[in-house]
Amino acid sequence: MTSESGEMHLSPRAQRTATAAGAGIGTAGLLAGVLLLGPLAATILLAVVFTLAWPLAAVVLHIADEVPYRSPVLVAAASAGGVLCVPGMVKLLSWGAVGLVIALFAAGVFVLIDLALPGNRRPRRRRRRRQKAQYGGLVALSGSDELEDEKLIASLKCPLSIEELCSVWGETTTTLAQGAGPRDRQAVAEVRRICLDEFERRNPDGFQRWIEAGASGDPSSYLLPNSNE
């Protein structure tokens, strides 16, 4: 497939087939590497690379905002296998046509195995809830989470005083500052929406002054009856 910008994009089926074929060729190279170095040397090499890569992958996973993996163990195992696969592929290439046939045979076997897997079915598209732009990074909640949050939101619809609503707003600010998770940010978005509606309904003039000031800090200094004009 070709995009409007002219870039080639493989379909999911083609990507999966290519991955399976690559895994087969890599496995053939891995076995050739064991034959080349010997079982003992290959085991030592795998252990050393795994020991070096595991903590490094764990540190990256901990400090980075987004990483393409979730298991440092798998990253370390893949790194160790890749290091051993390199001399193995060189060994296969040195065998000429025989090595090429072995690599293609391994690729074909892995592709057939992939086709036979029960998980090789077209995944159903999941419906995603639309989120408001001003609360970026939110995710859809499960049914139980939504029910629990609805109870929290319903409690805010009771006639709380404006002082209490200002206190709730301050608590949401603290929650966000402490690095709230996706579910907490979802609840904060709904709670703040209700607070904003109540602020505007109960004290439109003070609400407008607060908005013009950037809606930062404590809203009570603008919304309470004894606030400065």
C-alpha cells in the first residue's frame, strides 16, 4: 500500500508474515552461532549480554515517558540472541547456497506456524470514547470504574457551598500535580467541569474575573462573597 505522501505501508498481515520470516531466519542464525562458537562459549556470550542489557532496559523503562516495550527481560533476551545471531548469519552466508536454503526453510517454517496460530485472526476494532482536548492523555474507563466515578460526580451535584467547591478544585490541582494516573485524570476532568459550571452559575462576575486572570491559583479569592472586587 502507498500513502498519499508516497510512502510504502505494509498491511498488518504482511507485517506479521515478515516478522515471522525474520524470526525464522534469526533462529537459523542463532543455531549456526551455537555451532560456530560451541555450546559453552555461546552460553557464556548469551549470559554476559543478557546481564548487561537487562538493567539498562529496566532503567530506560523507568525514566522514559514512552518506550516500545514493557518487559526488560524480553529486551535483554532479544539483545543476547541478536549478538549471537550475527556470527551465526556470517557462518550461514559462508556456506553459500546451502546456508541460503537453510535460512529460507527456517523462514517458511515460522510463517506456516504463524498462519496456524489461533490468534492469527483479524482483531475487532475497539470503540474509543471521545475525550475533550483540554484534558489530553485520558483513556476510556471500564464499566466498574465509570460507575464508581459517577457516584463521585453525583455527590458533587448536591448543594455544596461555593467554599467547598473551591476546596474540591484545589484538591484536583494537587491530584494532577502529584502525577495522577489515567483513571484519576478522567475523574478530575469531570469534577472540574462540574465545578466550572457551578462557579459560573453562582458567581458569574467573579468567575469572569478569575477566567480573565488565567484561571490559576485559588478561585476562592475571586468567587467568595468577601473577595476583592
